Amino acid sequence: MSSIAFLKLAYTAAWIIYLGYLARILLRMKTVEAEREELERTTAKSAAALKHPVS
Amino acid sequence: MKKLAITSIVLIVALLGITSYFALAVAPTEATMGDVQRIFYYHVSSGWVGMLCFFVNFVASIVYLWKRSAASDALAEASAEVGVVFCGVLLLLGTLWAKPVWGIWWTWDARLTTTLVLWLIYVSYLVLRRFSAGGQTQVLAAAFAIFGFADVPIVYMSIRWFRTQHPSPVIGGGAGSGMAPAIWHVFLLTLVAFTILGAVFVWLRYKLATQEQALESAHAQAALKGVA
Amino acid sequence: MSVLRLTRATLMKDLRMEWRSKDAINSMLFFALLVVVIFSFAFNPTAEESRLIAGGLIWVAFLFAAVVALNQTWARELRNQVLDAYRVSPAPPNALFLAKALGNFLFVVVLECLMAPLFVIFYELRSVGPLWQLIVVALLGTWALVVNGTFFAALSIRTRSREIMLPLILFPISIPALLGMVDATTSILTGEASPDFWIKMLAVYDIVFTAICLLLFETVLNAE
């Protein structure tokens, strides 16, 4: 492998690692937000159910 | 969330792009090693950010043990993870630089070995955080972080002595060993840009950590109220 | 109750219980023996080679054996809610830590004394350098492993995969100490270099980390 190939590999790897890590953080943020909304929906539902019991 | 994602992607790509452009196109070709020397800009800058992050982790851990604030714990977690990533890039780029220039992927010389040990210590910190069950992860992790950072000078000294006794090929000259002005300028630029890059990553990861903390306490609240 | 008296009381209790069951010492001994035998198949050294690699071999065997001892450090306390009792009592937590660390230290040192003749036999070992230096290195190095190991064993009590967690977090931090022990032992056995630097470094390591352990143990005990 020529030394230029190593140079290209190095910079490509660096870009992939940094952007990949960024993607991981953003995806996890999305998941946490979705979970948060889910939680809020279920608490709102249960709170409403408590206020107006079906029976 | 969308806005945050777009801003951070643009910012990070811009920082990587500018530094890559300067490192690959603007900086002059080095006389002895040729173009492959350009790896050096990313290699050293990543290392610098990694070490900075580990220091932030140390300070944040002490603050956490003292103040017990969620924010300092989030910062400790964020800086450790970002530090491991950047230090990992340092190690990887180091091997990719070593092979064409020195003919070997790796050698147990003082600098490389010290960096590897440091990286291992902070990986074990992250493993401890991941595998801790129960609500006291933060305290245990913070205590461990102090051990880890206190070890840094000892690791450095002992490996340096070991390598004085048993010399082996040294990878690459020192970062400041007689750099031509053009190279020095690009190096400084990359260093500053990477510091900003590191700060952006730590801030993002910190935000994620605080969000996860909030989610956890929201779950706890809901469980208490008996509604979830 | 003073720290010293409490430490002594707890230590004697642990030693007495260990003496009756000999659990830890037996498993450590057997494990170290296995490591020694397997390594001799793996490397099959000549007498000259043995002297060069013995340093590393000895300490790897002792390290693994020490982990066996460290893993069970807090098991008994956990089973009987002793830690909770300790937390609510006015007793100084450092006494508990010191007692545990000293207990482990004694176990591992006993192991080293039992294994030493075996190493001499299996690897035709003969020390070129002075023996007392070997003893100093062994004592300082064992304490380095045991003091951090006892502390990290407390850290990993409530983790998943507890047995694997302890070596995972102990080994990276112990690398300078291990390096010192191995290189000093090799230097003394081959007589080729002076172990003075390593002895000083191990002493510094011991002092720094014993201090950190004592400073932070109460925090960790209360966190559990």
C-alpha cells in the first residue's frame, strides 16, 4: 500500500469516526425525546382516567 | 431537535472540512516523510482534545463528589466518552502514520504505550458506568475517575523509565521539533479548530446526558404517582 | 473505638474465618499453580530464557490469583448485611477498609511464599541479584495490587458481571505498578540492572493510592 493510500485512509477513518459518533449522539437524543413524549402521553392518559373514573 | 441536529452537523462538517482542506491542500509537503506526514495534523490535534477531555472529566468528577450536582456528573460522563473517541482517533492515526514511515504498525515505545494505557483507563471508566446498577453509579464513577487521573503522571514516568532501560524505535519526531512556519501555522489552525470541535462534541454529549437524567427522573416520578 | 483497634479486630475476625475454611487460600493456590504449569507449556523456556521471562510469569500468576482473593473480599459482608450495619454505626469506615486490605495482603503474601519454591523448581530459578531486594519489590508490589483491588472490589459490588468487572477496572490502573514489579523482578533475577527506580516508583504508587483509597472509601461505602 502506497503511503498516499495511508494518508487517504487516515483522513477517511477520522471523518467516519467523528461523523459516526455525531450520528450516534443525535440518534440517541431522538430516542430519548420519543421516550419522553411516550411517557408524557401515558401519564396524561392515566391522570385523566383518575379524574374521570369509568365506573 | 431538528434545528440542533442540522446546526451541529453543519458546524462539525465545516470544522472537519476546513481542517482537512488546510492539512491536505494548503500545508506544504514535508521534506523527509512526504505527503503522509499530513496525518500529523489530525493525529496531534485529536490527542490534544482527548487529553483535555480527560482533564475535564477529572475536574467534573471532583466537583460531583463535592457538590453532587447532576450537571457535573453529566459533564464527567460526556467528557470521558468524547475523550475516548478522540484518543482512539489519535491511536488509530498513529498506527496509520507509523506503517508507511517506519514500516511497523505499532511499537511499545514510551509515548504510544502511555497513550494506550490512558485510553484503556478511560474505557474502563466507561465500562464501570455502563455496568453499574443502582442509583450510585455517579459516585462510584467519580471516585474511579480520580484514581484514573492520579495514575496519569505515574503511568507517564514509569513507561518512560521502562523505555529508557529497554529502548525501542520511536515513532515520529516531537510535535514541535523544528517545524517550518507554514507547517506550524496549519498546525495551530487545526489545533484551535479541533478544540472547538471537541467542545461542540462535549456540549452535545452533555446535552444528551442531561436529557437522559431528566427522562430517568420523569420515569421515577411517574412510578411514584402510580401512573406509569 | 479507635481506628487501630477496630482494624485489628476486623482483621483478626477475617483471618480466623479464613483459617477455618481456607477457601480463599486454596483456590488462589490452585489457580496460581495452573497458571504456572500452562505457561511452561506455552513458552517452554530454557534455563536462560526462564530467568528473562520469570519476572513477568510470576507476577501474572500472582495477579490472577490476587483477583480470586479480591473478588470474595466483600462477599461475606454483602451476604450478612454487614455493610449496612457499618454505615449506621459510628465506627470509622477506614478501619473496615484497612482490615480488608491487610487481610488480602496477607493472603497474597502467604500465597507468594508458598509459590516461590515452586517457581524455583519449575523454572530453575536462581537470583543473581540480592534476595532482600526481591522481597521488598514483592511486598511493595503486592500492596499496590491489593490496596486498589480491595477498593475497586467495593466499587464493583453492585455492578452486573461483578467478577469480570473487577479485573477490567483494576488492570489498566495497575499497569505502572505491574510494569514496575515485572521489570524490577527481572532486573534482580538477571542481575543486569538496578531496581532502585522501580522500588522508589512502587513506593510512590503505594503512598499515592493508599491515600486516595482512604480519602474516598467513606464516600463509596455510603454510596452503596
